[in-house]
Amino acid sequence: MDTRSAPGPRDSDATTDDVAHMLVRCLEAEGVEYVFGIPGEENIHFVDALNGSGIRYVLVRHEQGASFMAEIYGRLTGRAGVCSATLGPGAINLLLGTADAMTNSTPLVALAAQGGLNRVHKESHQVIDLVAMFAPVTQWAAQVLIPEAVPEMVRKAFKTAVSERPGAVFLAVPEDIEAERCGLPLQPLPRDVVHADTPSPSQIARAAEVLATARRPVVLAGHGAARGRASEALVRFAERLNVPVATTFHGKGVFPDDHPNALGAVGFMRHDYSNFGFDTADVVICAGYEVQEFDPVKINPEGDKRILHLHRFPAEVDAHYAVTVGVEGDIGPTLDALADAAPRAFDDEGRTGARIRTLLAEELERGRGSEAFPMLPQRVVADVRAALGREDIVLADTGAGKMWMARLYPAYEPNTCLLSNGLSTMGFALPGAIAAKLARPERRVLAVMGDGAFLMNAQELETAVREGIPTTVLVLVDQEYGLITWKMELELGRHSHTRFTNPDFVTFAESFGARGHLITAPGELLPTLERALDDAAVSVIACPVDYAENLRLTDRLGALHGPF
């Protein structure tokens, strides 16, 4: 029975609140809509207190799925997603998605139960030091020691999660504290809105001086530009100064791929088309780029390019990312201010960008016309693009399929092609798609996953069906960890221990109450995708893919020479 709206044993008098109800009131004050998790013996009071609140508890089948749901919700909304687990093994299962959120600069608050304060100091059943475990992968990890600390600690958790560089936060609530009554009249603390700083005029002037002596500048837009909603400012900057713009994998869509100045995405394992836009550049204007997104050696191998770092926080130190001028502030206004201060537009005539766009378009078009089966990955990307609208959302899980999607999938709006490129974990796309549909119910959402990644969290199909969340999953079937095979073949000339077998995916999906589809010819994929995406149901589409194209691609790129 669904008891989400059932009244809980809630007292209107703050002095009689127990910690569980106080915690829920604090979450409500933070604007939390969903808590993703699994109850345990040590947090039953918290889960029960959610009944009658305005927060929907989404019961998942594995805590790892809950952490990925919270991460993607946070990424799409800019507000901290919340996941919850019991102590010990439940909390440990939250760790992967929490670390993924941290490395992807995404706001997330992870809540876990803990053993009572009367036993955490000694060897005790299911008790490990959770704060010490989460500390390396969060911005702040702490344990509630007294009931009266709850309002302050929750406010600090959410404030920290959405700070200048968003990330993950962890709070442990001991079981005896959770059940205690608050001894003082307590209320949730009010939220304070942090406004980004305007850029320093003196730093803008210094950056403009660098541009005054530049010959071939290029812009690299990263995840921070997407978080900072800097798309329109990026377009204005590119058009006013006539400079080409590349994005990171995380920044895909923050600059539209059909714009005449677009270079596509950088971050592939080898020197790809988009990298040629950096080969002859003397100045790289990095807008919202974070070193963790991809290694800067790929665009600055000699460490000799002058770098303008435009972001809300200072750059990481890296030998290939020596910042000439750093401008800290809101990225959109910073770009506008720099465009106003720049002495001139640049005369590149779009030669580099036009050639790169042509190469990407030709590769995608070759795939679109292929009748090979199992399908070429280029054909899969083309059909996915044809099935989705400009603002629809696709999540590309880690694996060979991610590389093809990141390279070739044209994105036109920020956060419409979601990848993990900080931790690059597998298995996030299915639970992530569930959260994406909750965060953006008006958009169609597709998870694209290899068969290896799919079976890591396939149990969340049941969550989607039970919760009535339309979710479409495209499983790329090759019966191996294809990206590892690709890497082994490149480096070793052989591969091993990457092959496996699969269940019947159609029967597997149907056993959860979802709809299953098997692609048996290349012409079936696009209409099947369109039907599934328009259907208010949960669907799994199994599509055999031929990844022999992987080595053909790297051979082709290895033989390609610039400058263009």
C-alpha cells in the first residue's frame, strides 16, 4: 500500500519534535522534493517521519541506484539531490554515486544511519567509521552528536553542496540520536542565497591584454559553464570575437553543435577532430573548465599555450594548465565583460571549425546510411539523435558507447547529453534516467548503456515500474566490456577476460513488468525508439552493435594530420 500521503505522528510544537521529524522539517525547508533510498532498522523513524511531509520517498532496489538518482537530480536542477541509507552496508553502497557526484561537481547530500553513540567507540555489529569513509569523496562529512545540532548541520550540508564548486556532503545520524526528543525549541534555519561575484575589472583588463596579442584563440567550455547557465553568453562571445568553441564531454550542449563556430567535444582517448582546433591555438579561453573533466595535456601537450581561466573558483595546478590570467566570477557576465574589453574580432574565416564540423558530420552521415547488422555505433548515434528533440535528455553510460555518443551526438542545449567524466563510473544511466524524468517530467529521457553497465543496476527497472516513471533504456549488446577490449587492443595488440554472456533482455524486462524489444535489423531501431519514448511505460530496447568500428576509428584518427 502506498502510504506517502498518510499522516505521520508529527507534533506542531517544535519542542516535542524528535530528531527524525526535525530532520524532515529541515529537508522541507531546503526545498527537497525527493529522497531516494532504502530503509533500515536504524533509520525507521526518519523514513516514517517522511510520511505526511511534502517529500516523496522513492524506494530503490540498491543504495547505489539511490546515489545515482540523487546525483542526476542535482545535476539537472542545481539543487542538492538527497539519498538515504541505513548504517554499514547500506551506507557503503551510497559511496559510489556520492564520489561520482563529487568528481562531477554535482550537489548531493547523502544521509545514513549509524550505530548508537553508546557503541560507536568500540567494535560493534555493523559499525564502521562512516565519516572517515566518506570524507575523501565529499566536501564535508560529519556525524550528528546532539539533537540540537540538526538545523545547523542540515543548513551547512546544503549550503556546502551548492557552493561555488558544487559537490557531495555526507551526514551520519546515530540511531539513538534519531529517536531522541529535541530539548530546545528548534526551527529549520532559513536558506541564504549565494550570488556569484561580478568579475574584477582589473582581471578583465589583464585578460583583454592577452587577447590583444593573440593570433588564433579558441574557447573551451566546460561543466561549470553549463552549471552557470552561460550558454547565451558563450554564443555572444563567439559571435562578437569570431572565435571557435569546443566543449568538454560534461559541457556538451552548452554551446550548440549546429552553430558555425562549434568545434564539437574534446576528451576522447586519442587525438580527435576537435583537438585539431587547439593545435594551432596560441590562447585558450577556458570557460567553466575543470581539470578533472579531462587531462589538459590533450590540448596543451607542450604546456606553451596562454590560458585564460574564467570560473567561479581558481584553477587546479597542472603543468599543462598554467594559467596566464584567472578571472573569478559568474561565467556569463565574465564572458560579456571580456567581449566588451577585447580590442577586436579575429579573422579565422571559420576554416578550422568548418573542416572539423564537416568531418564529424560526414562520419555521422556514413553511419546513418549503413545497413550493417549488428549495427554500427555511428548508426546508433544517428538514430538516437533523430529520435530525440533538441531539449530531450540522453544519458550515455560509461563504456565504448559513451565514446561514440560523446564524440558524435550533436547536442544543442546544456545538460541534454549527460555523461560521467569525473569518476567515469559504470551503471549510472538507468537510475539516473529515473531521476532525470522526475526532475524534467516534460522532456523525453533515454538511457544508453552497454550490456555490461546495464546489468550493474538493472534491478532499478522495478523501481521505475512500481513508481510509474516512464523510462526508456537502450542496451547496446556486444557481450563484452567493449571499452576495455578497445584499450587492450590499442596498447597490447590483444585482449582477454572481457567477454561474458547475457540473459534474454526482452524476457528480463518483461519479468519486471516493463516492455522489451529486440532489434533484428538496422531499420527497426529508430521507429522502436520513437514508440518507446512516446509511451508512458518502462521499456528496454536490446540492440546488437558491432564494435569492430572502434579500432577502425582510432586507426583513422591516427592517420589524420592537421592543421586544417
